[in-house]
Amino acid sequence: MRLLVLGGTEFVGRALVAGAVGRGWEVTVLNRGRRPAPAGARTLRGDRTAPGGLGSLDAGGPWDAVVDTWKGAPRVVRDAARSLRGRAGRYAYVSSCSVYAWSPPAGYTEDAPLVGGASADADATDYARDKRGGELAVLDAFGADRSLLVRAGLILGPHENVGRLPWWLTRVARGGPLLAPGPRALPLQYVDARDLAGWTLDALERGTSGPYNLISEPGHTTMGGLLDACAAVTGARPEFVWTPPRAVLDAGISPWTELPVWVAPGSAEHDALHSADVSRAVAAGLVCRPVTETVADTWAWLRSLDSAEPPWGAGIGLAPEKEAAALAAQAQDGTAR
């Protein structure tokens, strides 16, 4: 297989390139050259957001398939897809379950209503409409029969550049009393970037088309299972203070951002983020590795980094002073357990 990956140096794109190279595929990446692609891939330089930024693609191709992970302005996907429709057999777009109209009910499938107001010609608006606009751009250029829409949910694993699992790992490694958002048995749904990549490459090889919710089955792990795995791989012995959801919210703590991965059970957010029906992807071969492997490999990657600075930006994780205040309030009220 001859594969073109647009990007290919960060997180999901990196996993796709590494997976394809590992299969012996001939892999080309197009990017701005800010970071190296995995070994074994041919690199073409180009800024797809700039006029003429796709010009270096003229030096390559044709390709059996293209994979695109773009999350900004849909018109950027539109331009790439139109440029490649005569030089590539299939186009896989890594989209998101955010394309469903808010809020999708627990158990929603690929047939759930989609967000309105999206356009393939749009500049950046918001994440949901940008991703749906990207889907529309691919469908317009390649048609439904040559388009694969990979609607990912929460993505974890090595090289994560958002910082959700890395934050939990570094917080657990610090030890001490730790606010653990309950309930302990809260079911979680996510996909390891490498499993997403493997399934996508398999699907391209088989000629699969259409939209797929690409996440683990609901309850692949739990909040307790995730934090226990973090403790096991770091060797830390934190005191998990399991705190009821109501107490977490009353403390003014933001789900998902200050407490990454976690959202309150029974909420619209939990239905949307941890309750999708993925039976179509499972029937098409999706297999997800255990949480212990994802956590262990992410910790090994974190420890391999040269910089002491976290590999993610601001806005992720609970500030120590806010956590301490919430723990003190729980101790006083006697509601933590």
C-alpha cells in the first residue's frame, strides 16, 4: 500500500505513520517540518494553510489512500481533498463523535442526528462544526464509496499532546491525598491512538467506507481501573479520596478539564463521551488493548522526554491549592470515601 498522511508527526498522525511503516507500506507525509516523522516515512514539506502549500505533493503519488487528521477550518480539508481526488484511491478523515447534535443519548449510533450549520467551505468556527465540515469536504471530493470517516472519541496513549492521561500520571506519581472523582466504578470509553491507527489502516486495506464510532466499548475500564493502573506503573502510593460527583461539582471543579477524562455519571456529557454504540466498528475488527498497557506505555514515554516541562499546554488538570481546598471540605463534611 502507498499511503499519504497529511501531518504525521503528532499523536494520532504519528501513530498512523508508525503503524503503516511497520506494515511495510510506502508512506509519505506532508507537513511543515516542525517535528520529525517516524523513521521510514518520506517527508514532503508544505504548509497546507498557505497559498500553494500543497505544491510539494506534485513530487509524489499516486497513493492508494490518504489519511487526514485536520481539526481546524474545513476549507483546508476541502482544498487537500480536491487536490488529491485524482491521485488517491481513498480518503480517511479522522473526525470526532463531536459531530453529533448535542446532546446525543447514551447508546447513540452513526445514524444519530448531526450538528447543523457545518460547511466544507468554512473558516474555523467551533470544533464540532469544523470536524463535520471536514467530513463534508471529503465526501464532496471522494464520494461516499471512497471516504472513511473515523469518528473518534477520547483518545489516549503515548505522545498524547492534550495532556489528559499524562496529567493523571504525573499527579498520581506525586502521591499524597488525591481527589479521586467518583464513583470508582464509573465506566469510561476511550481509544488508544495506536488501536485507532491499526483499525484505520486495516479498514483502508479492506476498502471500508462510511462513518464509524471509533472508541472502545463502554466500560472498557473504569475511573478506578484507570487510577489503579496509574499507581501501579508509577510505583506511587497515593491516598485516593473517592469523592461523590455532587461534592466534586459543588467544589467548583470543572469536569473533563480540571479532572481530565471524568464527567459526572448520568449527565449529558457522560452519555456523549462515554456511552457511544461502537458495535459497527467492533464488527469491522476494532480491538482495544487493556488500560494497563496504554497507561504503562504512556508513562514510559513521559519518562523518556528530555524536558522537565509537561508536554501539554495550560488548562488541563486541577491546581494543587484547589485540590487541597476540596479535600479539606470533604474531610470536614465527611462525604468523601
